[in-house]
Amino acid sequence: MLRDNKKTIPYPGYWAFIGGSTEENETREQALIRETKEEVHYNVKDHRFFKKYTWNGHKINMFYIKGDYYLSDFKLGEGQKNKIFS
């Protein structure tokens, strides 16, 4: 996703994975499902935890999202543009 070009967000105008922070009392899996729905209007059904690491002081959790889908399945809720990279 090409992030919005707003000075109030980290890395405005950069390409990034879909994501966000957990809310109070929210698991990382719940955040994955909520953020994916908010950002690209996609309902995550089958996911698997992949990796946890720290980057620039941020705790990052990455997941595999399994499925057969097309770029047209993702409707922007945030960001400027979507693209699938190989």
C-alpha cells in the first residue's frame, strides 16, 4: 500500500505493508483482522503468524495471509494506492 502523504503519520508517501498498532486489550491477531479490514476492506480468514522483530523501537508482528485473491479484491480505506509486488 502506498501510504497517505500526510505529515502526521510515519513514513508518508512510502510503500509499506498493511498494518497498524494493537488497541487496548487487543491481540495481534485481532489487530491483523481489524487493520486489514480498515485499510483495504478485506476479511482475513486464514492467517498464520510468521515473525516477530523490533525495528526503530517498534515491535513488529508479521503474518502470512493465505488465499486466492486479486488486487481488485482490496478496496482502499487508507493510503493512496495498492499494488502487488512479486
